[in-house]
Amino acid sequence: MPKIYFMDVTNRDGVQTAHLGLSKLEKTMVNMYLNDMGIFQSEFGFPTTRHESLYLQANLELAKMGILQPIRLGGWARATVTDIETAFEFVPDIRHLNLSISTSDQMINGKFQGKKTKNDIIQMMIDAVEAAKALGAESIGVNAEDASRTNIDFLIKFATAAKEHGADRLRYCDTLGYDNPFSIYKTIKALAENVDIAIEIHCHNDLGMAVANSVAGAKGAIDGGQDVYINTTINGFGERAGNADGLSTILAIAKSKDFAENYSSGSPIDLTKAWKLAKFASYAFGVPIPMNQPAVGANAFAHASGIHADGVLKDPENYELYDFTEIGRGEPELVETGREICSGQYSGISGFRHIMGQIAIHFENSEEAREILELVRYANVATQKPLIEDELLFIAKYPHIARKLLTLKPSK
């Protein structure tokens, strides 16, 4: 039976959310948490963007060190030979790529203004795939942008050409959230049955159906005989109304009626890491988790109705589909209401030693402490908020990696 894999795109699509963003250190922490949770791949950024290059290189170094393992780190680029060459120039060790090009009549006519035909689109994709293979790519996903508004016959032709020239996956992009669970199931199943290629599902939430569409699309791919890779983001961040929320999608597959018995994940997911991941993303993006967010919202396990409270006290399964401990919730949270010493871009050595001592980090000498303090100061400049404990621990443990993450080299 084909399997389901999860590919988080927070560090690519999520950071494109208008008015929001993450520092390179925060993006790295996202990758660390995703790895701990068991997510198959993180689309960790744009290898053609100069300011991403040191961050991408640093994360690939963490992978070589065995720290970011077994998660795969994949980059996103346009399906052009120029972009592929630039990607390998800026990030020579990158090995996993998704190459994107528009496929719908609307996009071809609206974006290319009549300068490209459908045959041109296929040839551009082929050239990009072959260039990526020649430069050392080990896995390639080909993205059909606006696939949900693309004629199915052309999608099949596009996917077949991608497969024949070395692509490993076809990413079906519901770029505008246009699909519904019925339409996406039908289309994905047809693709899977007609082309021997794994399918990626990439759904946006413009009509509020991104999670439902992702689950239905996954079913279509597996029913059609292919592995499926579901694209999600943490807390549903993403352009416009966002992408499919990762935790909601995982829970829908694991807990919804009759699904897990027939469709299973290809790699184990540790749901107990979900709460920590959601909280960090909320803090880093500066966006509170909605109180009614599945599993991680403040009201997800709250009961006010007398009937509900009585029922859940007798047996939690009366009114809870899964236990809060499965998500990693249940530990009390301490909020300092008295004196607080926190990290900042103007922190001094005395206060910094105090902070690090509280998390059991002790320095051999003042020189080492000042070196780490300098990196923490730069990190605070980037994040514009106090660093959390895990970020401080990361900088203290991997200062040479942190230095790369905090270095920007504008082009001349």
C-alpha cells in the first residue's frame, strides 16, 4: 500500500505571509522542531535568494553533523535553468529541490502574456529538471502552479514528461484554494492512475478547505496507486488565508473515521512535539494561536457545559477525540510576575551569565561568555524579541553555526 509523507513548507510558503516573517535563527529552530516531530521534509528556503544562502548552508551543515537528521531539507526554485544554476552556485550542497512553473491557461496567459505556449511550459520544466540532475540533485519535485485550474489532460502530459526526464514527484498546487474534497480526489486519482509518479498535495485555504482537500487528495493518490506527500505549514501560516495546518492534517489522517485503518504514514510522527512547535511558531511569528485551533487552541480541551463537563470527568473519551497528553500538553506554564532578566541586543555580561546559569549553561571563562553574548545580541537584533531557552541553548552549543545564521552579505 502506498504511504503518506508530510512535507512542511513553513520556511518557504509560511514566511511569505504578508506582514510576517522569521529570522534565520528562527527558521533553523523550526527545522529542529520539525525534525524532532518526525516530519519527512522541510522546504527550508530559497536557494536562489542571496540572503538565504548562509542560512541554507548552515542548515545543511547541521544535517551533515547528524543534528538535522533524518529530516530532508529541500529548496524551492522556479523551473528555469538560470534559477537552477544560481541555486547550486549559492548553495552547492543542496540535494533536494522543488521546481515550480505555472500550468493553467489563466496563469500562462495572465503571467506570460502570450509569450509562452503549453509546449514551452513543458520544455522549460524539462530543461530545469535535467539541469538540476546534472548539477547533483538527488530528488526533484516538479510543481504545477495553479494545477486545480489546469486541464487534466495537460496535467497528465506535464507529469508524464516530468517523470520521463527524471522528476521524482509532481506537486499538485491548489494555488488559490479553488478545489473541494470531491474535485481534488477525482483529479489526483486520475493523475496517479495515468502517471507512475508520486504526488505532492499543496493546498491553500482561501475557501477554508485546505485540510479537507489535503486529506481527500491524499486518498486519491493512494487509491490511484502512488505515494503522497502532503504540504503543510505550522499553525496554517501562508499566503492570503494560509496553507493546510500541519497538525490538523496529521490528526485528520490519524484520528478521523476509518482513515488510519486504510491509509498510513510512511514515517512515524511524534505528536507529543506538536504543542512545543505550535507555541514556538506563534511566538516567532508574533501571531497568537486561535482559541479554537484544533489540538493547540486554548479551548481545544476546555469544557464549560454541565453535560460535557460531567461526561468528560467520567470518561474523557465521551467528549474528547484524543487526549491532550498526546499533543504534548499538560505541563504547567510559569509566568514571571516579579524581577525578570531577559536577553536583548543591549544585554551585559552580568545579566547574560545570570540568564544562562538559569538554564544550566556555564562558561569556562569570560572570553567564552562574551563570545556567546555577542552572538545572542546579534540574534536579538534579528528577532526583535527575547530569545527562548532553546535558542540560547542552540547558540551556546553551535556558535559557529549561529554565526553563519546571523551573517548577511549584501551584494555589491
